[in-house]
Amino acid sequence: MNIKISVVNLTATYQRHPAVHHVSAEFAPGSLTAIVGPNGAGKTTLLRCLAGLHQPESGAVLRGDLTRQQIALLPQAGTLDPSFPIDCRDVVMLGLIGEAGAFRAMGASDRARAEAALAQVGLHDFARRPVGSLSAGQMQRVLFARLIVQEAPVLLLDEPFNAVDTRTEADLLALIDQWHHQGRTVIAVLHDLDLVRAHFPQCLLLARQLVAFGPTEAVLSQENRQRARMVAEAWVGDAPVCEAESDLHSHEHHEHGAHS
């Protein structure tokens, strides 16, 4: 699917205070991009806007003919309650709901797809294992298996390597590389800049506002990283309420961000 995703003058708010401020960028079909920036820079908010899960205050995300089901989101670790009585195969099968519909009973072919996806992430014997018994790395493998069955052309990953071991990180990076070579668009929020330099050819540096976007080495220059730190430190927690796009344009130099 040859559809680019465009972010056009996007301002998104958290409790009506700017978390992402007048950001514009284009993600080409089949691109592999890391979103980086200081803590509280609005990275997760931007990713949720790309997924259509967070309504912008102003501006837009243009996705062409992409449907919500064609954009798969891996949220940050900890969004699934490990005490919930569900096994690994059922978690993976949740990725089929967009395709099958919420009210269609899952059949043998669906279970086979889920078990094949678990095998692809190295968990071939884990289908009936309860998620509460998994390590952080195993849980992340299960969530990647859920992405596999979705077969989405666009994948959005929020801190996919947090709290995982080195082996799991390497295996999941190999899967991301495979998706990239298949021509899928992959956008990941990351904090490890060495990993970004090694594996992600394109990078977006965010500090509530766009600092730099383009080839990774150029974006992660010392000058840009210093600028991102300075911009992030300039934002304050008791920012004025973001009323409307026109107000943002006329008072842009007075506005500061809040929690993202």
C-alpha cells in the first residue's frame, strides 16, 4: 500500500495544555523511523495521534485511504494487566478482531494463525500459558505476535524494548527489519540513541515541538540534541490553556507545554 502519512501543523493537548505543538512531518511508505526526545517531549502523544487514538486540538494527520485496522499500535509495556485471566494465544487473537469483527467466534484457523505467530517470536509452546506467568521479555514477544497476525501496512511501536533482555531485543529488531524489507511503514518511539543510529535510517527529534526530522545521523547531531534539551527545559508545567488554533498562532511565543 503506497500511502504516506502526513502530519500537518499538529497541536495535540493533554488536559488542554499543549503536549505536541505545531508539528509537521511526512512519513513515506515503507520508511523506518525512530521518534526520540527528552522525557515528557510528547512522543507518545504524537504516536497516538498517528494511530487515530488521540484527537488533535488543531492541525491534522492525513492517512489517505488507510483504515484504523491497517494501522497497528504496540502500546508501552504495562498496558495489559498481568493478573487478568487470559492466555498467550488469546492475547494474540485479539489482533484479529479488526479483521474478523468483535462478534465473530474465533475458529480453528484463527487459533492456528495465533500459534504460528507465537512460534515466529520464539514462543511455540506458550499458547496456553497465562500471561501472568510471563517475564517482561516474553510478554513483549506475545505483543509482537499480536502485531504479526494483524498484518498491518503501518506499525507504530511505543518503547518496544523497555525492560527486555538483550536476546529479546535482538529478535524483535530482526522482526522490525523484516517488516521494513516487506515495505511496511514502521514508526517507533525509542530512547536508546545508539540503537536508533544502528537500526533506524530516519529519525524525528521532538521536544513538544519539532527539533529535527530526516536522516538519523544528521538529526542526532550534538547541536540538535542540545537544542532539544534547551527547548524541553523552557516548557513549564502550569502552561496556559490551549484555547484554539487561532489563539495558538497569535500567542505562540507565550505558550508552554505540560505533561505528555
